[in-house]
Amino acid sequence: MKVKVELNKDQDLPLAVIYTDKMTEEVERAVAFLESSASSGPLIAQQEDRLVIIKPSDVILVRVEGGDTVIYTGKGKYFSRKRLYEVYQQLGQDFMQISKQAVVNLTCLESVEASFNGTMFLRLEHGLSDYIKEAYRITPIKKKPYYGCILGGRILCTFDGLRINTKMEVLDENHDPIPGFYGLYAAGNDAGGFFWGSYNDRVPGLAASHAHTFGRLAGQSIAGLTADEPGKAVAQEAHVDAASGASHI
């Protein structure tokens, strides 16, 4: 192997380029030596039939494509013999691994956009881009017909809320009913402790039945009726319903 060294005061980091018509054992040994000596420095990558050294600050994106580790810079793309995690170890604190297949330079980030399928789309310099999600989770839309819909969040219930007693009275930090002319009562999702630590989504209507039942109990408490007087409570409600013309359920 012929070796040539050129001194250039404008070259701040050593640049090693190997020109060869094919990969031989001699070339592979030279590459292995350069890679081992540059484990914490510049990256060695291949572009067509030549090997180049890349400064980490020039790297925009490193991605696994078809089993190959591809390094993207503003000048083009290069192929590394190392695995993604090995290249990541050579990069600085400005880099972040966004998935199992990609590492990006945060200083080259132009924008972050929400994608249609819940992923985050990253726009990088020089027209490069990637997703903050594994590629196998992203399904392309290729065939017609296409449909669109608007999705919005909603609250099924709350896991916590105001602490109440058996009379539906809201309690203070000392577990005493909050005083007042009528007091303070809570029912439904405003009252905490009903679902405790989880929501049983296999029983539809829990939140609605919670609101109806506890709301009725709160009304009885406000009317001065207690839970140990069910007959009196039903009779009183029937009397109220008859007077108002409302139906009693």
C-alpha cells in the first residue's frame, strides 16, 4: 500500500482518504486501525470507492437503512461499517437517538410537526427528515379511496376529586364537613375515591350511574334525610314528585 501525507494548515483535523479499486485485506486492516484510533474522534465512512473521515459536527442524521448504517451530512450520505449504537457513542451531546433506527443532530433541527398517525415528524437541514417512532409502526396510505376524520379528546371520568363522607358532604383537610348555610356537597366525577386507582372500562355507564346515584344521595342529605331512613326518603320523594308533577323513578 502506498502512503502519502500532505500538510495543510487549513485542515483542522486529520483527513484520511483511501483510494482503491476493490476492498482487500490490506485495506480492511488499515480501516480497522484507523477506526480503533478514532473511536472518540472523527467518523470513518465509505462513499462509493473511497473512505473519508467525517467530523461529528458535520453529521445531521444517522440512520439504519436496509441493514446499513448511513451517515448524512450536508455534502451527501456515507456508509459506516459500525452499528448505529457504536456511531452514536462517537457523537457529542448535541445528538439524540429518536428511535431504534435513527440518531439526529439537534442543532440541525428546523421544526417538529405532529403527524397524522400520532408520530412526531422532524424536519432537518438540507431536506432531511425522520419520525420519532419506529418505522415499522408507520403505515403508508397508497390506495384510494381516502377518508378523513376529526378526532378529539374526551374525559371518561376522574380518578380523584373532592373527598366526601357517606352524606356526600365535602370534607376539609381534617376530614370534617365544610361548614356553610347549606354546606358543600359533591357527587359524580366531582367526588373522589369512587374509582380509586383505575377505571373499569369493561363496565359501561359507571360514571353515569355514579353521578345519578350519588347525586340522589346528596339530594337526600340536603333534604335532611339519612341513608338509614329509606322508606321515609322514598315517601318524601313521592310527595315532592306529586306536588311538582314530576315522575318518580
